[in-house]
Amino acid sequence: MKKLWHSIQEYFRENAKDPSLYKYGETPMYSPADAISASGLAVLVFVIYYKVALGLCYADGLQDMKAHAVFAQNFYLNPKNFLETWLKVPHMLWHLVVKFFESRLSIPLWESAALSFALFGLFAYFVMTWFLTGLFRNHTGQRRLALAALGAGALSFVGPYVMEWFSDGYLGAFTPNPLHNPTHIASKGFGMLALMAGIDVIRGYRGKSPLYFKKHVYLWFALSALLSVIAKPTFMYMLLPAGVLMILIDLVGAMDGVFAPISDAEKQSGKEKKQLVKKQFGQRKHLLSVWNSAWKLALATLPACAYVITEYVALFYYGTEQGTSVVVTKPLEVWHFFTLNVPTSILLGMCFPLWMVLTNLGYFHKSEEGRLSFLGYAFGVLEFSILAESGSRKDAGNFAWCMMAGMTVLFAVAAYRLLNVTVQAKSGKAHTAYLIFSWFLLFLHVYSCLSYFEVFTGIL
């Protein structure tokens, strides 16, 4: 038992290392095959998204895709008509694109909806590829475009496990890729860009080099956050509190010992005195760096926050949801509208990322992307567990979208961690078995999503 305990401790110490310290295989030379692979996957993502959306539009009955397409058709530049429709759907970025295709390019409505959906899905795929490539370049010094594209392609289709004998379809098991809902997919790429800018801000005050935005990082955050909330505000509902908490933790940590008076150094002598003064100076400089980043990031969130507040007031006081408000519910009350067993639903939807967190606790605790993604998912779960809209809107479970945004970022970081472990120069049966099992869990999520939307039988 003692030997086993030491082995477990050694394992978690090992996976807590900065990935830059690991050894990797020889750096593969960049070749056109990488670009061809990434492009081929992009075409596949576009075709499947387009076919899924078009199938939903032509299916019998009214659901999210068709309802939002009809809303899009009602958008007019006439101020009065535009305002009336905006009051029904303030998160209207996808709708405006559909309206442009339908009115300016004379593409039929259902085809315009499918084309817009596929383009936003393709955009999210490219952002995910950039996200994974940036982490690869930082940790390994390698580009790994083809492998990053493979991860981004998988992340475009991951869904909850569907087992008829264990669960009733998707009932209660939510997904980062609700392919029936265009507004979530429209916000996904911009939300990930905001996450990437946030990671660069945190890395900046920690003295690390940026991964994605070398200049104007706060401007990029402001722009991507604003576009995200115009598409659907729920991604920022999850990301902003997670980022605030992470920066507050760093701010409190930076205060440790910083207010100790430098006069204490007078009690020391010689070399010890110089070291103490230098340490306190460094602590105060770090605290100032964190504070400067915090207030600049707060200013960058103002456009997104202003739009969210305007949308809230317009929708609940003047729009179709007059008299409705956000209320605090009993824990899991709304979630139980969808499932009797919440832990089972979480496991079905999050099996792969939870497995990666469990087996890589050190990485998720220490890295900026790991900690931010875990906090984001935690806030998404918390919001869905205790918040709802009042009245007849309660059973819609709209705060589930916050949790699904959190699932998106945790899935993305978990997928990167798997890709990173895959290319590490390790050997042994245990390592091989771990990789096989982890990839199996990931692609089971992918297969589940594709089979649920009948991609294999009804579309391709």
C-alpha cells in the first residue's frame, strides 16, 4: 500500500509539471499535408453543420432552428419594425446574417438559415484550431496544425452519451454542441476568442508571454465579448464571473506580505536585508501589475455588460417577456425538470473532460487555461442549479446555456491536454492504455452527437 501511495503521489507531481518541461518527439517539419488535413476537416464540419441545419428546417414541427429563422425573416431596417423584432430576440447576430443572405442575396430562407449556421460553426472550428495551436506552440515549440485541427474537429461534434437502456436520449444530459440551436453556436467562436484574450491577460501579469494576442489584447477582449453577447449572452454569463474570481484569487495572492513595512528590513543585516527589500519590492510590483490588468479588463467588459443590461431591460420590461425576471430557485429545481438523476446526466455529458481533470489535477490547477476552464464550468453548473426565469419561463431552463458554455471551454482544454500527452516522449503499457482509453472516451462523445442527429443514416 505504501508503494502504491508513493506511486500515486509521484504521478500527480508529474502531471502538475508545466508542459513546457516535458520531452517531446522530434519536431515534425511543416508540410502542405497539415494544411490539407485542416482544410479537409473544415469542409467536413461545414457540410455536416449545413446538412443538420437544413434537415431541421425542413422537418415537421416548429423547433429552435425554424423559429429563429422566422424571427430572422422579420428583421427589417425600418426602425419601427426592427425594434419590434429586436424586442423579441435581442441576441440577433445570427438572425442578421440570415436576413442578409435571404434579402440581399435572394437565397431561400431555410437555405439561408443552414448556410449561416454552417458558417458560424466553421468559424468556431477555426477558433478552436487557433486555441489548440497556440497552446501547442507555447508548450512544445511545435506547430502541430494537423493534430490541432483534429482536436478542433472533434470539439465541433462532441455531445453527451446516448444510451437508450441507461438514458432517455438527450434528456437531462446537456451538450457543448446543441446543433438544433443556432444562437449558441453563433456565440461559441466569439466566446472562445474572449477566453483566449483573458488567458493572455492573466499570463501577462504573471510575467509570461502571450499565446494569441501580442498587441491590443484588451481591445480584442472587448470586441469578442461584445459580439458574443450579441449572438447569445450566456457565454459571458459564465466566463465573466469565472475570470473575476480567478483575478481576485491572484490579487489576494499578490498581497501576501506586500504590506509588510520595509522598515522590518532594518532588523536584518547585510545580504539578508537586501534580499528582503528586493522581495518586498518584487511583491509590490507584481500586485501593481495584477491591479492594472484587472481595471483595464473591467473597462474592456463594459460594452458587453452594457448590451446585456440593455437586452435584459428591453426583454423583461418592454419585450415579449414582460413581467418576467431572474429568480433564485431551490438547488437543482429546474434541472430536475429534465432529469431525475443529475449526477448521471453530468456523467453522460462530461465523461471525457471529467476523466481528464481527474487524471491531470495538477495541470488543471496550475495552468491558466486549466483553472479558468474549470471555474467557468463550475459557474455554469452553479447558475443552472439555482437560477431561472420566473413564471411560465422557468421550465425553459434557459440558464442551462451558461452551463453548456462552460462545458465548451472545459472540453476544449481537456482535449488539448489529451493532445499534449499524446505527443509526449513517454513509453510503457500504462501510458499507452491511458491514451487509448482517453481517445475512446472523446470519440464516443463525437459518435454520440453524430448518431443522435442521424448524420450517418439521414444526412451523409
